[in-house]
Amino acid sequence: MPSVAPFGLLIPVLSLIGQGIGLLPAVIALFLYLQLPNRS
């Protein structure tokens, strides 16, 4: 999964609660990206 994909998924969902682009989506996307398994 590319690192930008969580933003593309989160922006429409979070825009429903008034948080389209900003700190909250960035923190959530970073957290989700860190949960991915490490591919070595």
C-alpha cells in the first residue's frame, strides 16, 4: 500500500465530520501506516 493511500481513503470519510484535510487525518493515516507489516 503506498503511503498516500490512507489519505485518499480517509479524506472523504473524515469530511463527513468536518475534518477533511488537516491534523487529524494526518495522524490517523500515520498510525495506520505504522501498523503495516515490515517488508524486508
